[in-house]
Amino acid sequence: MNYDLKYGPQAQTPEQRAYVLQQMKSANPTYYIRVTSCVAALFTRYVAGELSWEQVRTLRNDTEAISFRRS
């Protein structure tokens, strides 16, 4: 397995990324309790290794800004 800096030392495999995401959800459940299907898809792409967490955060912020403007 090649080490990829964009995931950090504890999130190199999909299993590790799923665990990291689960830990973040447990640490701050109110932040993660109401996620849109779009944001849930970003989380899935993170676990699959398609996106880094930094990319997920950027895209999530963009998604939330767009939905806020629509309401």
C-alpha cells in the first residue's frame, strides 16, 4: 500500500476512513445528524478514496451556501 498524504496516517484505507468518519460523527453528533443526500454522497466518496477530507469540507460548505441561498 502506498502512503497518500492527503488522507493522513490514520486514514489510508477505506476501512480506516470509515472509522475516522464514524469517530467524527460520534464526537459531534449535532453537526452530522442532519446531512443532505448530497453531503452523504460526499462522505461516501471520502470513504471510497475519491475525495480528501479537505475536499469534502470545501464541497460541503459550497453545497450548504447554495441551499441557504435557495431557502
